Amino acid sequence: MTRKIDYLFLRNGSRNWYVRLQGPERAEKSLGTSDRAQAEILALPYIQEHKMRLLEARPGIQVSWRHRFAPGQEHIMPDGERIVADDRELIFLNHNGAIVRKEPNGEFAVALPPLREQKAVVRREEQRQRTATSPDDALIETYLKHKNVTGYYERETRAVWALYKQLTNGKPLKDASRDDGRKLVDYYEKQDLKSATIQKKIGWLTAAVNLAIDEATLKFNPFSSIVPERDDKQRRLPLSETDIRNVKRNLDRLDEADQLLFRVLAATGMRLSEAFEIDSEMKERGCRYIIVGRKTSQSLRRVPLPAAVLPFFPRKLEGPLFPGDPRAASKRLNRFLNNVGIGDSRKVVHSLRHRAQDRLRAAGCPEDCRWAILGHEKETVAAGYGEGFPVPLLKRWIDKIDF
């Protein structure tokens, strides 16, 4: 699926819309209006020119401007209207010499080579990209392979790396400073991203360079500690018991898979991404349990299947319980919450995790037992000791969350 591109943005401190054009030379231009609809019209010539330049840069494609009137001359129309033509614009004058309107002086013409030649050009370009890998590109590839980063996170890592190269004109990492790394921070802050989101994105490059330092390939990490600490995190609210009753009345609006997903999240307090890790089950003294939190050592844990979930759970789990994309599921469930009247932006699917924490605390569940059920948020020494609490003990506490 192709990502929708929005060329317009509002710069901090300005009411006017800007057009942003990405490419070898990044350009931003104020359109001089606070009206979005008017800005979209004013931006069209810049966007057209930009797209044609990108097309012109592709091998084998010739782009030219076909004039309507010869530039540098004045033309008289049969009705007496005068037209002054320059290279790209026609200026229409009335009998008093006043400007009446302006129009483009022609249009872009694109000449494509034969299809066979186009395919040959694409093959040559793909081969060139495969063989023209820089040492830094190889460093990123080593990290992705070493850490087994795949899927969405692989794509995100590659996107952040491509953005760094674009913002620094491909500056080698061995010559980079923290100021080069901060160009990523500045870029993302202009997109109004939260500091935690920026930290997550840049964290991929931080980790890749740390691996290279461990292997003596690099000596300095330009991405380390470059994201300012800001108190801009939106506080999430737990879903109230009134919200939960409302959800349960409307749960049949979801398909069966999303109903089970919601039940699992509500009754266990696990992260949505962790639910998509469920692919097998085990038993301890008759208690069925699953293992989630495989991405970090502090979140890896055994989670008993709560009584509120067991009637809807497969009798024997063999294979992934929730195939698909966690991000797509998050959008569906958050839209569901909104559709059933939970419109507070601070209440989202992740609020189920906050609710679970509150329910366990209210039931008197000891803190270390709570974290054994929910997973530690931060690395702790205790989190890595032993196998943890017996599953039957955790089962008695996790049933207190309920749904």
C-alpha cells in the first residue's frame, strides 16, 4: 500500500501553510495563506514542478517543457488582448496595460523509452543499488540481521536511516557528530511527534551504532542522548467500569478475532504487541499459561490464562492466535472505543493495561507479583532472577482483573 503524501504543513509559530518538497534538495516555501483549501491550490504548481523533476531524474526518461507561445515575445489576440510570454508563464494584459490574469505557458511533455528498455534500466538500477552498498549501509544490514529485526520495525529502521542520509547529504557515520544526529530530532519535532516517539525511531540507529562500537567498527555514537527530555507524554486514563460495561454491551460489533483480542487485553493487561506474540501454550500444575514479552528481558514472562478468557480461548493453541498487523488492530479497536461513545482521547486500547494495574493494586496484589503479571516497564535486577512466581499463584491474582 502506497503511503499518502501530504505536502502541506503548518510551521510552529506561523498561521500560514507551507509546502514541503522532499528530494536531493529539501525545500520549504510559505504559501502566504492560513486557508487550507486556498493553500492546496497555490501549492499545485510547486508540486507539479517537483514531481516532474523527480521523474526527469529517473534513467531513460526525458522531460521537456512544451511552450504554448514562444517566450520573450508579445502576442496580440484577435480580440485585442495582449499576452506577454516568458519561459513558464503567460501574462494577459487589457487595453490599458493592466494585468488581467496569468496562466502557465505550456505543459510538461514526457518521453518514455520502449518498455523493453525501461525494464532493462530498472534491472541495471537494482543491480547498481545491490553492489553500491556503503560501509554504513552494511552496518545497518548487519544490525538488522544480528538482532533479527523484521517486518514493521525493519521498515522503520530503514526509513530513519534513509532520512539521516538525506538530512546530512550522506555524511559517513565515522565523521558524524551529535549535531548531525540532532538533525533527525529537529525534523521529527517539526512533525509534532512526541519525544518518546522520536526516541523510539532514533533508537534503532543508536542500537545499530552501539553494535558497531562493540565490534570496533566505529568509536563514537552520534545518536546517543540527543533527544531532549520533555514532559510531553499524553497521560492515558484507565477505562472505567462504566466504560467496560458499555464495551461489553457492544462487543458484538467486532468480529470474533477482535472480540477475543479485546478480552485478552482487558483480562491480562498485556501490551497489544505482546498479544500478537501468542503462538503456543503450556501448563503448570493444571494451569494453562502463555509466554509473552519476548522483545526485552524485563518484559519476558509467563501469563496464566484468566477465567474471563478461558471460555473463548481455543481448546488447544497451535500456531499464532492473532495473525496480522498489531498497528491495524490498534486502529480498529480504538475506532471501536470511539464508536461506542468513549471519545476521550486519553482513553485508548492501551488504557486496558492501566485498568489492569489499578485492579490488581485495588485487590491488594503485591507489587512484585503485579510486575510478574504485567511485565516490568524498566530493567531491574530482580526481573532477571529465576523463573518467578508459580503459575497457579499468578492465576489467582490475574483473575482479579476480570472482564
